[in-house]
Amino acid sequence: MNSSSNLINALFIFVLAGFIGFEVIRRVSPLLHTPLMSLTNALDAIAVVGAIFLVGEHKSTLSTVFGFVAVVAATSNIVGGFLITDRMLKMFKSSRPAAKPAAKSVAK
Amino acid sequence: MTTELAGGQVVIEILYLIASVLFILSLKWMSSPTTARHGIWAGEIGMVLAIGGTLLHHGMSYRLIGIALVLGTIIGVPLGEVAMTAVPQRTALSHAFGALCVTLVGSAEFYLRAPDISRFMMAVLSLEVILGGLTVTGSLMAAGKLQEILPQRPLTYKGQNLVNFVLLAGALAIAVTLVLHPEARSLFPFMILIALTFGVLLIIPIGGADMPTVISLLNGYAGLSAAAMGFVLDSKLLIIAGALDGSSGLILSIIMSKAMNRSFANVLFGAFGQVQAASAAGGEARPVRSATPEEAAAILSAANRVIVVPGYGMAVAQAQHKVRELYDALSKRGVDVRFAIHPVAGRMPGHMNVLLAEADIPYDRLIEMDEINSDFPQTDVALVIGANDVTNPAARSDASSPIYGMPILDVDKAHTVMVIKRSMNPGFAGIDNPLYYLDNTLMLFGDAKAFVGSIVRELTGGHG
């Protein structure tokens, strides 16, 4: 294992992803800040993969128990997060007929 | 990880890559309500691919994983179906769950690896569990305050910042010790304990009006701790998801702190709630003009342009559906009705938009502060429902006011201002609002839901 090159790779990914995140999220309409937060919450629960390893590999009792609780917590975030984001977004309706997104609609 | 990846490993890594791309697209599509639901699908597909890929790893025992996934789903479904008014506390609770996952995984990794752990890894792991730990308890406290299980009043005491600082320094000192001497495993639980305590103390001085900033900040912490976990586990996917969530939380905190005229540093170091203590109400009773629902209805129906300014009071009174009826009744009479949304109105970013959308008010009627502020001088009636500080003209003119400099909605520039309010009691913040004493202001005393209901009845001729 070449840990220092792994570390540099990881730093590259972190900085670039943070940059993309910043640029993408800056463009999110303030209208949708609440669903944005519940969506990022669900996406963030991808931490479940780390927890799944702990449970699946069963290296020690402590790690299995911690991993188990972690999987439960993260899964509830995934399920609950996507559900509520979807419910919220369904509520946002335009007063213009939905069929034709008019060309003059506000570009943001 | 070996340099030569096995075939199965390549498949898994590619699944993770696709998931990362889908996550980014998911957030990109959130830029507009017309594409936002694609964003959810992208996120969901990415999530399924990532979890599926993880389960492909060799040597996994699936039984416990399966039970945990089912259990998580059982807890998650009701959390996805809470009422829209409960969304702020639900969000805080989910920050706590996310951070709990990260903290537990970090702790487990520590005990599996230490003392055989590189200095850098130990530093990142400490960051992960300290951020995670304080986010767990901080978010639980925030959720408790929002759910009104805990007192909402900010609790301050002498030397508060010093105590917090000492605690944080203590946690960092343990982290440094562990980096240098990872064999001192017995110190680890104390680091966690301090982080958990710090989280509680951080939120104690926070009042309701500061919640949007705090929730955003906790969101950012949760994301950063997940990214740190990605470093520890050498998982690119997790680093990316954590970085996205972290930047989202930080951007929202910056927007919120700007909307409250606080510096970001001021927010980061937890100096919230200090505004509250200053400037009690003036004391002397100045005259205000008040109006009945009949008079209010008459003024509204004579207007051409109306801007409604909703605040947390509307949410508390559950008045959003009555407000929709008012919107319908006025629109039917040809009155142009729009809604002015201050970034920190409510208890979390975007709170008012969600409540009004739930009440079926079209989103193109919900206008941001910067866009609508110049329209107030041409507006016949500004109707303030349950909002206070965000309409306080003292923020523009009175340098001694604790909220001086905070960007506000210029409702006082409308021809007539109507404010629905329970009483002249200045409420938590204790900041007097000169808006109420202006010549063009009419106070409508009563419960927001009941008062708007009576106006609607007047407008629709008795059956509403």
C-alpha cells in the first residue's frame, strides 16, 4: 500500500469535488433550499457503505455492533431523505401550464 | 488496496464512479423546480448502484446487513412522511443520524487499527469523530428545540465562550496526543465524550431565529465528517459525497449568515444568540392604528398589487392554507398577489417556500428578497403574516439597533402595511419594531389563521 500517493489522490478528489459542489449548489434556486438539504442528507448517507463493510466483515464484536447501528442510522436517512425530498418537490407547482415550459421563463 | 485490481474490484469501482456522477447530476438538477425531480431519481439510482456494488465485495456476511437495512427502512419511512411543518426538526434529526453513522464507523475503525495507524490517518480520524460527535448532540439539541421538547429560549451564562473553547481545545489536545501516540487507546473515548458535550453546549445559547444558520452549519459539519471518513476508508465515493454535502451546508450557512448580517467567522465559532440579550422593548406604549378583518378585506380588495410577507408565525399558526384561500380570493378579483421570501424567514433555509408550496401556491409567486425589494414602493398593500425582524426598518436606519445592517424586506415603503400579530408583545427577540408605529401601518391583532380566515370570509361574501 502506497499510502502517501493514496493520500494525495484523496486530497485531489476532495478539493475538486468540493469545488464542483460549490459551483453546482451556488446555482440551486433559494426556492428549493429545504429539499436541497434533505437531498444532500440522503446522498451523504452513502456513508452506509463504510458501515456495511464493518458489519459484513465482522472483524470484532465492537466493530460489528457499531457498524450495525451505523447501517440502521444511515439507511433511515437514505429512505427518509429521498421520500421527503420527493414529497416536497411534488408540491412545487407553477401557475403556468406545465405542458410547455415557455421560452421566456425566468432564466436563473 | 493492491495496485493490481481484481476484475470484480474494477466493476465495483466503476459502479462507485457512476454513482458519484449521478450524485453530482442530482444536485445540478436541483437548480430549478422543473428538473428537480430528475435529481431525486439520479440520486436514488446512484445510491442503489453504490450499495449494490458494496454488497458485491467478497467475504461479506449478509444476514446482519440485511437486518440493519430493513430496520433502517422501517425507521426511515415515517421520517420521510412527517408533516411539512415538522421538516426543520426532521432535518436536524437526520443530521444527527448521518453524523452518528460517521462517528460510529470512525470509532470502530480506530479500535480495529490502533496502534497500527499512520499519523495522518489518526489526524483525519480524529477530525471525523470530533466533527461527527459534536454534530450528533448538536443536531439532537436543535431538533429538541425545534420540536419544543427543549426550551427554545437561548440559554446564556458567563464565560460560555471560554468553556466551549476550553472543551474544544481539550478534544484537540487528545487528538494530537493520539496522533503522536496511537497506543494510548484509552484516551479515545474521552475525545468522543468531549465532542458530544461540546455539541450540546454549542446549541444551548441558540435561539429560534438563528436556527436556519445553525441547521445549515450542522449540515456542513455532517458532510465534512463524512468526507473525513472517506479519507480514512480510502473511499473516493464517500469523499465526493461528503465534499458535496459539506459545501452545500457551508454555502447555505454563508447565505444565512449574510441574511442576518453576521460574519461567517462569527457563525463558525458559535457566537449565536448574542443579539437577543440587547435592547429590550422601549417600555412606553406608543400609539398604533389597528383594523378589523372587514376593514382589512376592503383595503385588500381595492388594491392592485399586494405582497404577502410570511414568517415563522405563519408556520406556528398553521395559517398557510388560509393564506392560499386569501391568495385565491384576491387573484379572482384581479389583484396581483405575490409573496416576499426573506432568506431566514422560518426555521430553516427555504422553510417558507415549502410551506406555501404545500398549500398549493404556485412557486413563481414566491419571490426572493433581492428581486422583490424594489417593488414595494409600487405596492398598494404589504401584508405581514407572522414575520417580525425581517421587516424591521430599524435594521436600515438605527445604528443602535441590534439588528442594524441586516438586509430586510422594505415593507414600510408600500402604500399601506398590514401586520397580523397576536399582540404588541415584542416576543423572544425583544427588539422593538418601529414599523408598527408608522402612519401607513395597520395592526391586525389576532391569530394568523383565524384572522386570515375572517378576511377570506369577508372577500367571498360569508361562505369561506
